[in-house]
Amino acid sequence: MNYFFLFTLFRRLRAPLISLIVVYSVSVLGFVLIPGVDDQGNPWRMDFFHAFYFVSFMGSTIGFGEIPYPFTDGQRMWTLVTIYATVITWLYGIGKMLALFQEPAFNRLMHRMRFRNGVERVEEPFYLVCGYGMTGSLVVGRLAKRGIRAVVVDIDRTRIDALQTDDLRYSPQGLCADAAKPDVLNDAGLQRSNCIGVLALTNRDEVNLAIAITSKLLAPGRPVVCRSESDVTTANLASFGTDHIIDPFVTYADYLALALASPYHHLVYDWLTNPTHRTLASAYQKTQGRWVICGYGRLGRALHRSLRHSAVNLTIIDDNPKPEGLEVEFVQGLGTEAVTLEEARIHDAVGLVAGTANDANNLSIVMTALELNPKLLTVVRQNLDSNAAVFAAAKPDLIMEPGRIIANNILSLIKSPLLSEFLEAMRSKDEVWAHTLVNRMSAVAGQRELDSWAFSVGEEETPALAEALNQGRCVKLNLFMKDPRSSRDQLPCFPLMLKRNGELKLLPGELTELQLGDQLLFCGLARARDRMNWTLVNSNVFSQVVGDPDARGGWLARRFRSWGF
């Protein structure tokens, strides 16, 4: 890229550079050939060095006088010619250069070169994020909070400009380009060893598909998380081994189905994956009964598939005729009119989903339905992030935002694979178990964001703990729940799962003895994660938390004790 930039620069400035070389060469040659006289009146000729020196300062209009001796009339006449020739040539060259640097194509090339050089200077692990819309900005922002870098590619210039002005802990590298092109992904660090994953988050399935294919061919071992909004794209992505495929409509349909069938399991899932989790009071809302779904598009079809085997009854409202084979109650219309909702028997429904692709229609549906049945549990689909304030003012029970759903799922994958295993394993537990767990989460976090993190017991991730276990010491799980700043205080966290030799133990006891190779999943506040990490990696902090008397004080105090003071 650097060689190509220089080649382009010199090619575009070829005419002014050649003009300067010719004018300077002729000017220097003239001063060498035109005779002069020295201070003794003897004939004298300039050498090439003095001629080039004089033309250089004279051509830049600095002017140091005639050197080394006063000029003859012939030399002064040639000086007049070269003054105008060099100044005009310089103005021509500078004008061409300024015009070149104002060309959009050349500016894009310069930015591309700076971007590539910036990516090459990144030494920390980073994610390659393709698409910086609502989903991409949420993911990059939350990655930054966890101290993880990102390199961003987006085809929209305004989004890349927003990336540079967003309030992040660091300034990510960003490029305005088509992420579907392999050379763009290469410049963004796809094949660099510290690229730890590719996130294809654009709003076009065909672009996400191209990104996934390129990543699997050029960097086969690189994990790829891909956004998909159609069944055809999902099947295509799965066919060549895309690691994680997230369809926001299918994901939200499963999320809502879990809320209707198992409200406490739903709250556990929500608290662990959603920063703005629902309140405990939401578990007491009436969800069983008949639901009205307005819009039989991607969301409506996904909800129908997820809810058809549940205990709820469905009535679907759609502007198109009833599809063949649809066995649930169907009303043709938009749902924005009271007559359509009344035909769908909104008065005896327990819930309403406004799931069309038009935000104004969705808000109108919710407002009209609540006038007819104020006790409805309302779910509304928000398509545009710019309408967030209007949807918040409408105060629905649930807002379905595709971008936020994808971001939450990606962050749960990035936090730890153990989180997905825990969420899958907890399905075997009953609602009483889930209710107890939610109460425990509430006691730790309240209404604040509940974070989760995981670590493996070993020298790589937990050197202080591994050193203690290698010395034969007995280390129990509750040790890491102590605050290293004051071991009498407990950190706001608790263990969710212990994985040992492939076996999962949910909510392990705090007196469980740890072994090398154990994998642990915790949840709690973010500050607890940071302080726990001190104990895991720092031997001095570990000794202080254990209560080793020789670990009290700083390095100097321990040194004095070792000398017998």
C-alpha cells in the first residue's frame, strides 16, 4: 500500500516535477556557461555546485545576493530569466499539489494508507467489526469498557466520522470502505495473529455473507459471528461453518417465548445478557392467554414458530391475505384501526405484539390497543434507532430492537463460552430454582448492570492461584469473593457455574476446593471482576487475601521482616 501511494503521488505530480527538473537544469547550465569576472577582473565561470546553490535560494525567492563575485550584465540578464521561470514553475507545482490533496479519491487513498499503518501498529488483541450502525456502535462501546480493542470498517462515511467522536476509552481504527472486498478485510487486519474474531454486522445479508466466506477462506481459524435476517442466508452461512449466526427476529421470538412460559428463567437470561434488564416485578405480569400479533413478516413468522407449541393462543393481524396452511386465527388489516383490533378480540387478549416494519404504525397499534384494553402487556418492534425517544415515551412493556438484540448476544459470546453453556444447562431447572437465583442476583446488583466473567485455573490466566495449587495448598472458592483491599469485605459477586472434567455444576458451593483445569463462571458488578483479577494474577495480593502474615505491608516491610527486624 505504501509503494502504491508513492507511485500514485509521483504519477499525478509527474508534469510539475518534470517542469521543475527541466527549469532548474537549464538555469544551472546557463550560469555554468555564461562567463563572469572575479574580484581581480580575471575571467571566471561558476561551477555546478555554486550554480545550483544560487538557483536554489533564488528560485525560492529568498535572495542572498550575487555569489561569489558580483555578476556581469549577461549573468544578471540570465538571473532575471531564471527568477521568473522558477517562480512560475513553483507556483504551477504547488497549485497541482494542492489540487491533488483536495481530490476525494486521493484523500481516500491517504486515509486507507494511514488506516493500514495504524492497524499494523496495534499490538493488543482486537476484533474486526464490519458495520458501525446501531449494533456495531453498541458492540464497540461495550468492548471498549472491557478493555478490548476493535478495528471498524463501514461503507458509510458519517458512521466512520461518528466513530472518531464517540466517547470511548481509546480511539479505534476506522475505515470507510466496502467490507465485502477481501483487500479491505486484509488491510483491516484479518490475517494478523492478534485478530481474535470477525463480527459481520452490516444491514445487508449479502455483504455479511461475503465477509464470512472471505474470513473462512483467508483465516480459517478465525471465529466469525455473523448477522442474518433471512432463513436462506442463515442456511448458507451454516453450510460452510460460520461459528455463530444471529437472527434478531428468531432470537427475540425465543426470548419472548421464554418470558411467557418461564418468567423467572427469562429474568435470569435477561439479567445475564441485557445491560438494561427487566425488573423483578415483570415476573408477576399475566402472560398466559391469547396474544394478538400485528404483522406477519419476519418477526411475526418467528413468533408463530416459537409460540405454536406453547400454552398461549394466537391471533394474527396482517394487511395481506391469510397465508395457506396457517392454522391460527387470522384478521386482515393493519391493526392501526380500532375496528380491526376489535375483530381480533383485543378486549379479552392478555398481550399484543406490534411487529410491523413501520415504526409509526407500530406506535399507533399500541396506543389504539391500550385505549381498548388498558391491561394489555405490550411488545413493540422499533426499526429505527432515531425513534428511541418516541418509543420510550410510549412506555410499552417490551421494546424489540434488532440491533440491541444482536449486540447483547455478541457480548454474551465474547464474555465467555461458559455463559452460553450455563444458559443452556439452566433449562433443566425448575422455576423455583430460577426464582431463587434471580433474588440472589437482585441482592448483588439491584437495578445496576449485572456483569459476568469466566476464567480457567492455570498458569496462563490465574498464575497466583496456580502457584498456590502447585504448592499443595487448599484453595476454596470463597477466597476469590473477598475484596483484596480489605479481606473482611465481600465482593458483590457469586459463582454461577463450575466446569470440571467436562461436567457442569450450577451454583457451586463457596467452600468448593479448586483444582488445576477448573473453569469458573461468576456474575456480579464489574468492579468485582476487576478486583478479583488482582487476587488471581498477583501473588502478593493472593497472599494478603489468604491471610499470610508475611504478606502484610509493602515490599520494603516484607524485606525488613526477612532481615529479622
